[in-house]
Amino acid sequence: MTYRIHGDMGSGFGIHVLRKETEQSSYIDTHLRPATFYRYQVAALGQGDKMFLANQTVTTPPQPALASIGNRMLMRLPTPTRVAIAVTPAPTPLPPDTIILGLLSASDHMDELDGYLTIVGEVRNDSNMNVGDAVVSVVLYDAQGERQGEIEGEPVLSTLAPGERSPFILKVKRSSSEVHYSVRATARAKSEMHARSTSTLRVVSSRRFEDDVGLYHIAGVVENKGTGHVEQARVVVILYDRGDGVVNVGFGYPKPAILAPGKYADFDVTFTYYPKVVRHVVLVVAD
């Protein structure tokens, strides 16, 4: 029997992300904060059917040194047997001003151009304060659940106001045919945030189309609504599926690169991976 374990980020928003798909009857979550309430959902996969089994709640202990919890859940499987899944938190100490960002979605695909595993998703500042220095961490595991390494990268927006979202994209060199991973995003609390340098750029229009060779395009126009010249702007396009999960993230540059006040520039961002896209969002950020 295969189990899918979904967990939230301790934010209380009820957003669950796939943490692990396993045939084992235990699971260790190594990305938790002390004294924080987490929710998990477990489902069983059997003969092509998905069966929801149980909810599980875990509160991590106040001190990381006491990270040993024996909370267990009993689940009914499609057969008359019972299996116990143990969720054991192992919190990692974090700086006192660290904010855990909500993980709205995460997915992966193989990049046809470079052969790397591409992990994309979206995070959100679920706190009531401004945050900066955002970092997305991906921990890699092999088929046996042994930790193989960790990579880090910044989301597209490294500073976020309360409730603001940002996509992210990270590339992983695959060392085997089977790769498992977990995703965590953190940031540091900020008393104030400076206005982004590209805040005067407005997306006038955008359209999507597929060309004759199978490339997916998001093309459009941006306008400089400010009073000064804008240089080194970058267009970021996020593709979403029907469930509002991120399918892919792409980048492009307006042409002309230097945009005078009141002037317009064209952009065209292309994708080779774009399954089941139903909508897109265009951001303009400083490069």
C-alpha cells in the first residue's frame, strides 16, 4: 500500500502540500518550528484508487532539544487491516525573527533543455508584518528516505507585504531516476519595506499562444507610468492550472531595455513545459 502524506506549514490557513509519498508506515518531518501546531492528512493509494484515511494534528514541543513525539494515527485501509502512521517532528532551531512563509503549491518537471529537475511553486506571507530576505529551501531524499542534500534559492520577490505572494523556481541535478524532496520557505521580519524600483511599470496587455514548433508564448506590452527612466526590468510569467497550482515560471526582458517615461515596451516569454494551463499572471520586477 502507498500512502500520501500532506501537511500544512503551521500557518493556520488550511493549505496542505504533499510532504511525502511512501510505502513505509512512518514519516519524519524535519522542517517544523518549536511550539507550533501542524495539521496532516493521509490518504492511501491502492489499485488506482485514492482513499482518504485520517487527519492528524501535532504540536511540536517548546524546545528543539525535546523533539520526540509519539503521536500516532490509526487509519482504515481498503482492506480490513489497520496501519499506524507515526508523525515525528524534528524541529530545526530558527532565528527569533524568522517567519515561515505559507507554501501555496509546489510541483516539478524535467527541463527538456538542460535535463535538470525543475521545482516550481508559490509562497505567501501569511504573517501580519512585512518580511524580507526570503529563501526557499529544498531538501532532497533518495528512494529509501535518506537525506541526499539541500539547495536554496530566492523566490522572485524577496520582500513581501502581508498576504503578498511570490513564485519560485529551483533547478536540481538528478543523481538517480527517483528523487523525493520537501520544500520550506522562510523570511525575516522587517519593520518597513522600500518601494520596488519597477513599481512604475504597468502591464498594459498580455496574450498567450502556441507557435508552429510547439512553444508556448506569453507576449504583451508594458508601460512606464513614472517620471523617470526604468532600466534592468524583468518580466516574470507564472502559469497556473485549474487548481491554482503553479505549473511553470518563466522570465523575459522588455524591449527596448531602457524605458523612458510614458513609453511602451514589448515582451515575449516562452515555455516548453505548459500542461493544463488555464491562466497566467505577469509581474515586472527589478533584475
